[in-house]
Amino acid sequence: MKEIKASISLICIEKSKKSISGGISLLAILVVLAVPALPVQAQMDPEVLTPVPALQDGRLEVTTAAGSGIALLHVTRDWSVVQPGIQRAVIVIHGWPRRDLRSGEFAATRAGANAQTAIVITPQFLIQADVTRYQLPPSTLRWGPNDWAIGRDAIAPARISSFEVLDAILQRLADRQRFPDLREVVIAGHSAGGRFAQHYAAVEHGEAQLLKNGIHIRYVVANPSAYLYLNDERPVPPTATCTTVNRWEYGLGSNIPRYVQAPLNPQAVRERYFAKDIIYLLGTADNDPHHHQLDRSCAAEAQGPTRFQRGLAYVERMKASGALHQSLLEVPGVGHHSSQMFASTCGVSALFGDGSCGDTPQTTSR
């Protein structure tokens, strides 16, 4: 396991509540020109490439063998001091535009007593446009728009993977001096955040100390555009010209991030992934094959036409593979909306409860 040092400085900053006006700026145009090979959805959605309207108020120093950098995050409690009584930590990863930063806290308002013993942590993975817009220090970590969700290295100030930021958060939570009563960590994400959570679950380096301390780990993967497949099978046969169907971020065949480390052992990845507690949280109305943020690359189309169908197909393959600790929860009538997903009966149960919805109409057992 790689050694990661994490220190926290909860520095208050002014949060801008105004949206960036004036359409796509010259900066955004330059970003588009400078970042090749983005997925179709990122090229079509200006929000992915333009600066965020607000920044998270916390700072996390991440130090690895490659160097150091500062990541942004929001923490609902002061974790610079001992937090007795906190039994659950919920880490929520935002979507591609980096703007849905309060969906975990909104879900907590629906969780009742369970939220009273929980801490919610929401990191924010910036791009260069954000750093430039807010004149952030050079030490601020920033990634390519299509890189942070799949574990690639920051473009500055050091080659630090977005997954190493999560490793550092988990390292802090594993400290029994700070969290003496912690029992469970939930890593949840919606859309690109769901893709982040699912990919991290497959190749993570951050669980070991938590597990050693008897802390359970659950992943909640909500409505991602595509999934990391662990073999060559796909629900839809890819076209003969589709050469990316088994490349990372869709498979384990090639283009693997530095974080994963070589040589990759696909069988070991499969065995570890199948043993994890993972909930696939799918909105039944996330079924638009032309959604402006849907990955419509040939590799993604080989997984199905919509997010909902891609999720159903992936869960079926997990069942067939013997992944006994993984389950599907469906949220009827909800589309591509993180707050509605996580604040639903099933979403609240996945984040703050036992991960089952009982006999409520929002549960589909597969």
C-alpha cells in the first residue's frame, strides 16, 4: 500500500453564488482546443469546461512520492479534532460539471437519527478553468475535464491521481484517535461521480487500514454513463471499428492509469471487486439515449443505449459472476438528478441506512 500523508486546513473562503455569465468564454474555447479526445458528452456540455460558480471551503493537502498538492472539499464536521460518536462517514463524489456539491447533505436531512452520527465529505475535483477563474494558488490540484473521474493524474502541480485524493481522505477516517467510533464508510457518486466510485472500487489502494480497524466499506454507484467491465463480454456486440471497447475507462485491456500500477492482474481485480459491498442505484427515468451528458462513444454504446439499461445489464453480469455482496436499487420516476436520487427512500438507505428499502415501492430486488 502506498504511503499517503494527509493534512487538513479548513480555510474559509468566499463562496460565489453567481453563475458565470456571458456564455462560453474565450478560456473555455481554449480549454476545448487544448483537451483532445473528450467523450461526446463533455464536448457538448459547456458546464463541463467552464468555471464552477462556487468552490468548496475546505483544503486537503495530499502528499505522495510524486509531490504535494491541495485538493478542495467540504466536511460537515470539524475533523481536525476528535469526533467521538461519529459512526458513519459518507463521501459523495460530484458529477462531471463539478457543481452538484450538496446532494449528500440534502440526503442527510431525510435520514433522521442516522444522520446525527454521520459526517458527510464532498471533495471537488477542479480543472484549469476553475483555478484560473478564482486565481487559486499554484499548489491547487487540477485535472483534465475527462481525467479526474477515472483516476488519472493531475496536470499540476504534481502527478497526483484523483484516486489518491480519496486515499488521503480514507487515511484520515481510519485514524482511531480522531474517529474512535467509526463503523462504516460509504463512497457514493452520481453520474461521473458514480463512474469514479465504481472505478475506484476496482483498483483502490485506500481500504486496507479501514478494514484492519474493523470499518466496513460500501460503494454506491448511481447513474454513471458507463461502467468498467472486468472481462471482454459486452451486452451489445461492438462494431468492428471500435478499438476502445476494452480500454480503460471501459475495460482493463490498455491505457491503464499510473495509479493502478503495473503489471495489472485482471483476475485479482475481479476477485477483489466481486467481494465488495456495492449498491447500484439507478433512476428508472434516466433512459434518454440522447441525453446531453450521456457517453455515446462506441465503447459506451456496447454497454447499452441508456444509463438505466447499461446499469441493469451490468448488474446482471455481476450476478452471473457470483458477486454476492452487490445489489440493485431502482428509484422509479427519477432521471439524471443527483439530489433526487440520493434523497429518495432507497438513496437515503444506501447512504445512511442498511442499504435495503424494505417493501417500499422504490425497491427492486434483483
